[in-house]
Amino acid sequence: MYEFSCMNTTIQAFDLPKNTQSKVEKLFRKSEQTLSRFHSSSELSQLNHSFQIPFMCSPILFEAVAIAHLYYEKTNGLFNPYLGKQISSLGYDRSFEKIKPININSEKLCDFQKNNKSISFHIGMKSITIEDNMYIDLGGIAKGWTAQCIKEVLKQDGYKSGVLAAGGDIVAWGKKQKIRLEHPCHKNASICSFELTTDAGIATSSIIKRRWHSLEGNTYHHILDPRTSLPCYSDLQQVSVMAPTLTEAEVLAKCMLILGWQDGLSMLSKFHKPLAAIALTKRREVVSDGDLSYFIKGGSLVC
């Protein structure tokens, strides 16, 4: 096992030889340098300030924004990578550990909500054109998508099994792997554990870990409901989704957290199986549903 800090979280690798660390770390850092909205020199930051003219993208940026937009359309806007101005206006305009309390202008948030978003892609040129009211934030997909891409690179290099964990996002392949889902409120505790029997992406989204306060004393978290431009409020504290790819799992976990358990399951049923969900409710109950038997040995959790 090895680990390093990148993309504002801890990256861990399991069941992979030490000689893969240099490549894995280099690829994660390349993605961070390209996709971070916090670095003024990143390619995403440059795109976010290039209004109404085609911006020539690197393959990494073009694919990341394109896949984020694809899920924006697939979820009818519930997964929304275009809330950069909204989340920044709530104080999350820098790396999380640097956030300071600010005054929140609720009227400005309403104005953001009314704005129409416009983006166009030119596949041949690998260019993206945005309107001046748009600010792209890939924080909801970048880590999972990056880990998924690196997993594919490692498989092509001949590494037949392994696990990459990027914060709450896990991609596992090859031999059976034992997975533990961390409890959001209790350090070194878990809500459940299980043994994976197939390749899978597991993404966890929570309203607990990344919270801050405004000068008015209100508490905010980083999962916004695009219907209100405010932090989401449902019956869930944390959701983990299992899917064939980590990218899809990450998107669906955030959507379920926004919708709540029952509406989230209804949304999940509209996507291609196999999919499974495990959640911690605000009543501190662990609930699960979906194709658990496809991913997990015996189809049961140890809670």
C-alpha cells in the first residue's frame, strides 16, 4: 500500500507494487493541474475565463467536461457541473481547508438560479465554448473519473488486480477485495463492510465532512441542489453507490444524496444495471438496495 495527497484528498493504492506509485501519482497530479478550479493557472480556470470564443482543450480537459456534460443531460440537470459561481458565492472558492466565514447574499444565489447555461463542444477541434454566465466546477466528478482512467492505464500495463481510493471514491479490479465504508461521524468506524466479487466503482457522497459556517452562523456543505442553488437537504447523511465504473457511481451517489432515499432509488432504476446503493439516514439507519448480489459475496453487508 502507498498513499499521497492530491486533489484535496488522500490517494491510496492497495494490492499494487511500489513501482507503480510514480506513474499513479504523476497522473493524478496532471489531472489536478488541469481540472482544479482553485488553481488560477489550471486549464479549467483558463476555460472559465474564456467567454464566447472556442477554447482549445487538452484531451484531459475536453473529455472530463464532455463526460460531466453527458451526465448533466442523463440526470436532467440534477448532476450539475455548472454551479461554480453558486458554490463560490457560498464561500467554497478555495481549497476546503482555506475556507473562511463570509456574508452570504441569498438574492445573488437566486439570480444565479435564473441564469440560463450555454455550452457547446466541437469534437473535431477539441474545443469548448461557454457563455459569460458559466463557471464550470468538476469537483463532483474529477476524482472518480481520474481514478477510473488510471485504473484502465494500469490494466493495460498488465496489472491484473488493484484498488485505488481517492477520498470516498474507490475503484477495484481483479481479485476479490474487502471494502469498508467509513462512518461520516465517527473516526475509525465504519457503517458496513463487504467483499467485492467483481470489478466495481464505489463512490461515497456525504453532507457531513465538508461543512463550514457563514458569518451569520448558518452551516453549509458542498453538495448543492441545482433546483435551489443551496446545499441539498434530504433524509440522507451519506450515500455510497456501486456501479461498473467509478465515474457513474460518483454521479449517482451525489444525485441520490440530493433526492433522498426513495426518490433516489427511483432515479437509480432508470439507469442501466447492475447498480446498488448503501446509505446512512439522518436517523442513523443503514439502508441498502439494488444489485448487491452482483457486487458482493453473498449479497449481504456486515454492519
